[in-house]
Amino acid sequence: MSDLAVAVLSGGLSHERDISLRSGRRLSAALRSVGLTVDEWDVDSALLERLREQRPDAVVVALHGVEGEGGSLQTVLEMLDVPYVGSDSHACRRAWDKPTAKIELARAGLATPDWLVLPHSTFRELGAQPVLDAMVDRLGLPMMLKPDQSGSALGAHVVRDAADLPAAMVGCLAYGETVLAEKFIAGVEVAVVVVEGSDGPVALPAVEIEPKSGIYDYTARYTAGLTDFHTPARLTPDAAAAVADLAVAAHRLLGLRDVSRTDAIVAEDGTAYFLEAALSPGLTETSILLMAAEAAGRSLGDIYAGLVERAVARAQ
């Protein structure tokens, strides 16, 4: 293992560039701590030439947003036959598109909040207010708004008053052309990391998320002190088992690989509702994966070293 050369890809040009660079630095340090040779590469126009010339034994994608989780970078790595940690390009596309992921899980009989998907053009062509009124009639209030394809809760809003809906819609559409509106489910917000090993995908202890602002948005995610975390989550044994099963089921149904994170809500009756899946979990000081790994008695370096080994073995 110690003679493997690994390239950690981070940065890029998305709204999440800074978070990605922080994740990349932390992951690189963790891999070096377990003896791997690691280069940190910012993703830019020189990437393909660098991959051909230096050709690492494996790549770990620490890129967030559509560049790292939407499948395009994975397609490039597949074209060049470069082994990499994480889901393949097809699974990335399936999970990155939130409505598609929800459809897959709903078809399998798993719970996910009722939802609507509307492109920006619908509001222009049919008139914004009539469409907004119909959304409230269908989903009720509170309502959750988010772009159909985005990460780090960029553009996400909880709407509790119909008068606030137009402004929330504008804020959401700033990060994408299509809005995913969900019925708001009250309950305990949790995130569950799934890591694959010799025994298949295993859920790490769930992390309970308690943002002081009431919504786990971009600021609450990446600013220390704005969110309280509880690991393991303060759930009944049955609810903890249900959310772990949900995360593993999502990982399998979406065809994910190596590592993923499922965001969910556990309602008062114990039902675990799938919200979305993350393919490149953040690794900053406030990130869920680090808390879950610590609760499981595992280190970040050991987890990712094992995933690097799996990626190299797949190529062989």
C-alpha cells in the first residue's frame, strides 16, 4: 500500500471551490499519514495532460458540485482508464439529479417527501403567482425549495409564509434553472455515511444535525459554531436502524460505489425520509464524514486508504 501514488483532485470552478480545496488538503494529509504518496491537483485545463504524463495509481475526487459529482469528471477518468475512488459516471448522474434519485427510491417503496419539479420557464410562461399558488395548494406550508442539481445546500430555502415564496424562489433559481419543491417534514435531521469494504456497504453511526438558524444551509454547514452535531444521533434503536437501512438501500439502489452520504429526516413516528445523496462528502472541520468515522472508531486515512486499494484492485 505504501508505494501507491495517489492524486487528490480538488478545487475546480464551481461555487464550492473553497470547500473542495479544504476537503482536498485534509484528505491529502490523512492519506500521507498512512504512508501513501499524495499529490494535490487543482482541476483545470492541464488535468488531462497531467493524468497522461504522471499517471497516478489511483485518483480520489474531492471535488464538490456538478464538476465532481455530476459524472463528467468520472467520464474523463474512465476514458483514460485511470482508477478512481467513488461512484462511476452513470451512478453520479443518477444521484446528482435529486428528482431522479427520489424517483428511484420511491419506486422501491422507500419514503421520501412529496415533491414537485418546475423549470424556470414554467413561471415565465404561465405567470409566477398562479404557479406559486398551485404549489402551496399541493404541498402546503412549510415547504422546502432547492435547485434540482446542486450541493452544499446552495439555494435551499424553507418557506413558512406564502408571502416569502417569491423571494425564496428567486434565491433558489440563482443556482439552477429548475426548482425541486418538497413537502416539509418535521423531525430530526440526520446524515448517514456509507462506506464499502469486504463485507459490502456499511452505514457508519448517524450524525444528528441541529442548526441554530433552523435550516442547515451553506453557512450553517461550513461555519464552525452555527450548528450543533450529535454523534451518534439521538434516536431510538429502531429509528437508528431504520435510517441506517435507508442509507444502505439508497447506496445500492442508486448504484453508488465506495463511499456516499445520505441526508434524511426521521419523523416523529420514526419513519426515515430520504432527502438526497452526496457522492463526494465534504471533509472540512465541520463535515459529517469525520464525525461519523470518529464515532465508528475509524480514521479518515484508514477509510480512504482502503478505498484506494479497492479502486486499484478494480483496475487490475
